[in-house]
Amino acid sequence: MERRNLSCLFIAQIEEVMMKKLFIAGAFLATVAQAQAAQNYNYSYFQVSGGFDYREVPGAEIDGQSYSLGAQYELEALPVVLKADFNKGSFEQELVKGTDWDYSTFSLGMDYVFSASEKVDFLPGIMASKVTNKIVVGDALNKIENTVYTASLNTRYHLEKGLWLNAVIAHESFKDDDIDSETYFSVGAEYKVDEAWAFGLSHTNKNDEGSTRFLVKIFY
């Protein structure tokens, strides 16, 4: 009889410990779910942007202009954003007389959205891009293509009303082993006019190139 009572007491203690662990796990999951549900921004939108680029080459710095079209879609079931972007531009300054230099980039990627507070969002993400450079010298065309893989962390801060600030740190590596990988930074500001659209400005700085762009977003 005493042995049975000890067994029952032991089982009761185990059940109590398991219930406490389940309660803690449930509370943790509920907190995470609540944080994800309290996202501060609509990450489903179309974006049009344009601006000025520069690139440093041996002995000179050349300027260019470019535009881009992009779209993002935030999944309903998960805090995941799917994104695509197409960028096209050309350099105005000729390194050699009769030379034209055009470039384009097509990118696909995804971000994970984590709202740390009512004002701060973190978006770690990955992206794969196809980069094409076309250099025409007279009648000769030299086409250079490469694939770029990028891992990034975007931090967004809601300053006041519709004003958002953001900073991105990213690391990109190239499929072509002859090109060194690099880490670069981007900063920007955006004003969300209403639930329909927003506009902003961004600047990206890499080791030997960069861009300053004006953007407009249409939310859906």
C-alpha cells in the first residue's frame, strides 16, 4: 500500500513538472505569435524607383542613371515576405570614345519579419540576383553575366506619424570565384502618406560603387 502511494506521489510530481513546462512553452509561443501579429507595417506593395549611380574604375569615376521596378508580398500564414526586383541602367561618361555601358539586375528573395516593438522591425533576408553588363565598343558587344547571392538584415524604425527610417547591412558573394565577396550598407528614409502609398529616399554604398534613389510605393 505504501509503495502504491509513493508511486502515485511520484507520478503526480512528474505530471506537475510536465504541466509547468507545457505552460512555459505555451506562454513563449503565444508571446512570439503576438509579436508577429503586431507587425507595424504593410510589406505588400509595388515599388518604382530611379536615381543616380556611380562606379569607380582604374583612373576614373563614372556616373550613370537607373530605374527599378519591384514587388513584395507578405504571406498571411507566416511573417515571410516574398520579393522580386528588376533594375536597369547605363553609364553616361564614356571611358573610350564610342563605348556604351548598360547594366541590369533581376533579383528574387525573401525576408522574415520580426516586430521587436511598436516602433522597430527587423527583417533578415536572402536574395539571388542575375547581373548583366553589356559593353559595346563600336560594333563589338561584350556581355558579362554573373550570379550574386546576398544575405541581409534590414532594421526599420518608426520615428513619428508616417516617417520611417531604415538601415541595411548586407553581405554578397558571387558565383564567379574571381570576384571577391563584400559587405555593404544602405540607409534611407520614407514617409507613408496613407494606407495607399509612400515615398522615400535611399543611399547604398559599396566598396567601388553606390547609388542614390528616389522611390514610390503603392500598397495593396
